[in-house]
Amino acid sequence: MEIIKYPSEKEVQEAIAQKEPLLVLISFDGKTVIMSHVDEAVEHYILLMKAGFSDKDIDKFFRIVLDEEGADWTFVCPPDYKNISDRTRRIKQFYKDGFAVISDVLQEIGFMVGINIPRRYRRHFNAIMEDE
């Protein structure tokens, strides 16, 4: 796993020590993690660009805001996720994969916290419930 700490290892470690919130991007395969103090990057797509990626790559990453109390998952399932055409199956797979990958990464970087999907991102779940 490659962990990119922006703008530096020292600054991210200081943010962690001060219990400041972090923006974290985790590639869908869990092999690339990008972390930054939330004030350093402000938005996930900005962090992605600051780390040297294209902002068009945003749909290749799980996006979380992390602190010692938990990980808030910006749950936005890309329309082409794993080339699954059925919307309900696609969202369910994204959910399943996301919890597995995010949990593994959080443990690897030393955060034993719960994963929360804020209410504003739960519209996908409402759609799944309506489809069933």
C-alpha cells in the first residue's frame, strides 16, 4: 500500500497528533491512500490534484473525512462502478467493497473507528429500498 501524505509526512502526523480532521482518499483496490489535514486541501478532488493526480480520477477513490471519533464516508457511487449496469446491484457492490477496503486501510493507518455515511449521502440507500 502506498500512503501519500500531503503536503508532508510531518504535517499529516502533526494533524493526527492534534486530533485534527483529515481528508482521505482510498483507491478502490486499497493500494493507494492519500491523506491531508482538512484545512490543507479543503475538498477531496483538490487533494487529489495536489497529490499529482487528475481531478477526473475522483471516481476511482473512496472519499472519507477522518478523525479519532470516526470516518465519514462521502458515499457517491460512480455510474460505471465495476461496469455493473444495474443501479441497485452497483450501489450494493460499492457499499460492500467500500466497507471492506476502508476498514482495512483504517486499521493499517492506526484508526480503529467506525465508518459513518452522513445523512446527505444516504439517498442511494433510499433508492435501493425503493427498488426492492
